[in-house]
Amino acid sequence: MAAWAAFALPLVRVAPNRLLTGEPVYLSDLLTLEASLLFIGICFLLLWLARLSPVRRLQTYHSLALVLLLTLMSAALFALTSHQASKAVHLGPSLVRTSLGAGFWTLMMLAWLITMDTLDRAGFKAWIRTGLLLFTIAPIVIQVVMGRADDLSIMKEYFSRSDLFWQAVWRHQEIVLMAIVPSVLLGLPLAWGCQHFVRLRRAVFPVLNLVQTIPSIALFSLLMAPLAWLAVRYPSLAQAGISGVGLAPAVLALVLYSLLPVVRSGLAGLEQVPQAARSAARAMGMSTWQVFAHVELPLALPMLLPGLRTAVVQTIGLTAVTALIGAGGLGTLMFDGLFSAANELVLLGVLPIVLLAALADALFDVLSGWLNPYGAAIHGVPD
């Protein structure tokens, strides 16, 4: 598949300006026959290494060798596209744009998937996995920082909107934080209530499940009218920034979406807490909320983190849609690109969202790795 993507799909596209699709340039156009054969050989070598099952004592070296080879191939591929972009700028008109093609994205996706699968099968600790994943993208980041990729179309879009880009990044993270914190503050007491009151559980989960089935744009629309009415009816709410558009409906919708994974994982964690731990805490004179805060919640944390991880990653993605109702964030760049038919501007908004989601997922992976041995010991699960 990698060989097919490399030679059947365009590696880059060169267009006279940012609005045209451009002419395809294939990998075979940039490499000699010998280099093309070498690339095909490397693809087969990667396939052989990926399918190879070495003896256990060589598993670590096999995995590291495969990750290193994939990293070098990805870095070389990015360097080749950057060189082609610089060549097109020097030889073509001033407005020429070189965009990354389907072949490049397919090869990078395959390299990333093989790397993830290799690290998972190798059984590395979470922080080592995260470090190796950062290592795989480090050469590309270094090339971008050094200015080697400045002639690519996506970098030109960045330079023309650098101030707006960073404002959108911070705004995106601000919206995510404003949604996740209330979700946790509301979700944990709800999880506790669902554990102790069966009627509450039967009422809460159908509602939260129903919210998950509503498309995000539809939910924003449903919230706009009542919030606009409240802003008109109570001027103090309008002065506080609550209205039918903007931040208020965006954050409220994201909180509603995030509640289900938080409540469900919180309930699962609380149900795993040993009854003996609760009894001992009550015997020491702790109140109900002290037992929850000092005993139940810490012991439930290993089970809570996966749900919180899902909520954060989901919220990072859904926040992009909030730009449609004026909340801002990286979705602003994405929809500006869609409405103006500028694909590179769309990518400038999408790629940071993917990166933020990947970083959040890796962070929770590391936290889960640290807490799992503690949780396993508490619940009597053998290491």
C-alpha cells in the first residue's frame, strides 16, 4: 500500500495561486530510477519488519529499529516535499503554491499507524511510548523551525495569519478548559448520586445517552433560543456574556456532551472501591463527603481517567464546530478555509486540533500508566 501511495498518488501539487488545485507531482518525478527502486525496497523491508515476530529478548531492539527506520523515512519524505516547494518558488511565478498531496498524507498516516502498533506490541511503559512518539515527529518539527518548509503552501498561510493562528489556539484551549472543569465538577457528584440512588441512575443515563445522539450543530441550535430569551429577560445575564451566540451555548453544549463519559467512568470507579475502605473511613469519624473526597475518589481515579480522557479528546474535536456560532477557536480558520475554498487554510486549522488531541491522549496515557499499578494493588489485581 505504501508503494502504491508513493507512486500512484501525487506527493505534492503545484498551483499558480492558493485557490487552484494545481498540477500533481509524483514521487517518481522527483527520484531517479535507482532511488525509486530503493524506496520500494525500503517499503518491503518495513513490511517484513512489521510482520516479523522476533524472540522476546530481541523484541525491544526490533521495535526500536522499526521506529527509527519509519522516523528517518518520514523526515526524508518531508524534506523532499520542502525541497520541491522551494524549487517551485524559485523557478515559478511569485504567487505559486506547493501543497502536500494525497500520497504524502497517506504515507505519513501509514508510518504513524505502524509506529503506534509497533510500540503497543512492544509493551513499553506509557512514558516511553510517548517519548518515542515525540521522537518520530521531532525531525519534521526541527525542519519547520529551521525554516526548511517555509515555501510550502500551508506555511505561507501560517505566516499570513500567524497572530490570528495563535489567538485561535489559545481560544480553543480556553473553551476546552471551560467545558471540562464544569463537566468534572458536575459529573463526579452525579456519579456518586447514581451509585447511591437507583432512581437517579435510571433518570440520568437515558438523558445523557440521548444527548450523545444529537448532532453538535443541532444541539447548538436548540440552546441558542432559550439562552437568547434569558439574555433578554434578565439583562444581568447578558452583561455577564450569556447570549444566544458565542461562548455560552458552545460551553453548555460541550459540557452536556462531556458528562456521559465522566459520569459513567466515575460510577464504574466508585463501584470498584472496596467496602472495607469505606467502613474504615466511617469508623474514623469521616462524614459522607469526606469519605467521598479522601477515600472513594482517590481509589476510583484509575477507573475515572479513561472516561476523562475520552471527554477531553472528544471536546477538543467538538470545539472546532463552536466557531459556527461565534465562539472562536481553531474552527474559525477551518471554516474560513472551507468557505473560501482554500484547502491549506483548512489544514492550518485541522492539524493543531489533531495535535492537541494526540497530546491530550498521550498525557492521559502516561497518567494511567502511573496510576494503574496503584489501582491494581488496591483492587487485588496481580501485577
